[in-house]
Amino acid sequence: MSVPVLGSVIASMSLDSKEVGLTDFARSERPPIAIPFFTFRIMVGCGLLMLLVAWGGTLLSLKERLLKRRALLWTVFLCFPLPFIATLTGWFTAEVGRQPWTVYGLLRTADAVTPFLTPRAATGSLLVFCATYVFIFAFGTYYIYKLLKGGPAEDPPHTPPVALPNRPLSVAADLSTTVK
């Protein structure tokens, strides 16, 4: 008896189905390999790095040493572009990995091109999207930098609770913690 392969369970919900690989398809039906291979790893690496930084920040926060660790705060700041990079590389993985099909078995990418879309219009659209993303990225980086440069916010001064006219006992919970 052979050990079932996880891919066969995912693909067919059966433990004994045949595992299908790229070599089972004709070369003309295969997607490019290098782009999805590397973009997937970049996407996962960005996600793991973000998790590591978040877990480190949580651990230091629980030990109440977060604000004393300037290196972690700079690391958080420098990790700002990671979600954007992870999103883009995930998109590249999905889009390049499904080539040469737009809809598998029904519509090839070459047949899905809009007939009236000129290279000039596509280039213009791409440039507008790139400019928009560069603006958003630059502004976001500047904004996060200003927030970090300002430091942590001070705790607001404690004000005594005020009872609402229609609920005079609304401060009872607050008073019970202050009066012993």
C-alpha cells in the first residue's frame, strides 16, 4: 500500500487518485515556471517576516518593554512595504501560474485580448496605475514616518465618570473599581 499524496486529496477528494504534474501536460499547455516559483516564495517570505515582527512586538508588549526597543520600532517601520510586496507577488503567482489559459480548458489568454485595446492605451493605463501606487506608497511611508517620529501618544488624563440622565446607575461599574 502506498502513502496517499496530499495533492491528490486536494485535487480530487480521494486518497487513491493519480497525482498530476506538469510533465503530464503538453509543453504548449504549461505555464512559465520561474515566475510563479519565485513570486510564491517571496509572498510567503513577506508573510512570515510580518508574522515574526508581529509576534516579537506582541511579546515585548506583554512584557511591557515595547517602547524601550527602538530597533523593533524601526523594524516595524521598514516592514511597511511588505504587505504591498506580498500582494503583488501573490497576484503574479496566480496570474502567471494559470497561463496559457484565462479560463482553463475554455479560453486561452491569446484569445481573451480585447480587440480594440491598443498598446498605447494599455501603456497609458499601466502608467496611471503605477503613478497612483507610487503616490500612495510614498504618502503612506511619509505618514507612518511622521507617526513614528512623534512617538507614542500620552494617556489621556483620567476624568471622573458622569452618569447619564436616563441611566443614573451607569457609573456604578466605574465607582465599584475606585471605591474599596
